[in-house]
Amino acid sequence: MFGCKPDEIIGRDVLEFIDSQSRDIFMEKFLTGDETSFKINALRKNGSTFAVEICSRIISHRDNRLNLTLFRNRSDSIPAEPAEGIVKECLGTFFDYAPDAYYLADATGKFIDVNKAAEKLFGHGKEDMIGKSFLKLNLLSPDQIRKAAKYLAVNIFGKPTEPEEYVIHRNDGSQVPVEISNVPAQINGKTLLLGIVRDVAEKKKSEDALRRAIGEIEILVEERRAKEENTTRASNIKRT
């Protein structure tokens, strides 16, 4: 659309791709943070302009607020879709291919949808997970289920929960430490939960390595202190 390769776009200011006559309108709409749709003129690499419809929305990803923006060429012969439909389509793609495991669950904890990363992490196919819960799939041990149920109750009352540590029991019998956080969302008049599950196995390994390193340093310091004390004691005895 812009006549650029990906590495010619990544890291550049989005305004460089907006016609100078449309930049004020773009910034006014873009900075509101609300889901919005508007029409302006964009700018290609070769300097030519073309009409686009823009749909913009603020999303959260890995503790960051990002602006998800779609550009649709208005000169295309394909009939334009409603802005809401474009956003849902793009967000659906974002959900499916997010690097972390995402799931959508109802108020009872049953999975309504899961993404590809969740299938890989849990070791279950989507068709096996839909309509079942963490308990039904034996993904969590009984003591962890009680903990998860407590936080589920908090979510149902409309409050998000910070990442909590759990151990997932995968379908192949292996276990993996994770952090799970849930965000309640009103969809079609129902309170649903968007869950984010992050594999923290590497984080745990790093923490364990750090603890071992600190332990080894403490031992070395203690040995050196003891050696210095013995040397001082021997020197005092010799002088006596």
C-alpha cells in the first residue's frame, strides 16, 4: 500500500505516511484513544497520495498500551466493511497469533475460545478445550483450583487480577510454571474473562541461577572472613 518494505516502516513515525494536509485530523483522532474510524489521505514512498479509511483502537499487550491502527485503501473496488467489523477481524487475528497463551472463559471458568499459543502450552487442541474448564482438563492441581476459584470470584465482580503463579499440568504429563492474569470484559451483555497465561520456566531458571550465584558468593565471602580471622588470631598468638 505504501510502497515500502517492512524494514522501511518499522521504527518510523506514522506521520511520515500521512499527507501533510491530513496530519492535524489524523493526530486529533489518533490521540483520543477511543475506537474511531475516519478518512484521510495517506502518502506513498514515491510521494504520491491516496485516500484511506483508518480504524484505530488502543489495546493492551504485555503491560503496554499500543495503538492498533488499520489502513484501508478507499480506492479499492472491494466494498468497505463497517469499521467495527474491521476492528473485530484484526483483534481476532491478534488474539489467535499472540505470543502468549490467551483464552476467553465464561463466569463458570469454562473456555469459550483459546489461541494457538494456549493449545501449544496446555497440550490440548481447541476443540478439546471449548466448553471445559481448568478443573475438567486437569490443568491445575486441586490446591491450585481453590486458588484460581478465589480469583475467579473477584473477576466476576468486574475486577482484574494481577499475574498469579501456577503450575500447568500439560496433556503429555509434563509440568510448566506459568503466570495467569484475568481481565473481565462485557461482551453481548455477559461478563467474560480474558485470560493471559505466560510461560515463566525460563524466568524461574534465571531466578534459580541468580540464587545459586548469590549463595556461592556468600560462601566465598564467609570463607574469606574466616580465613582473615584465623590469620589475625594466629598473628596475635605469635606476638604473645
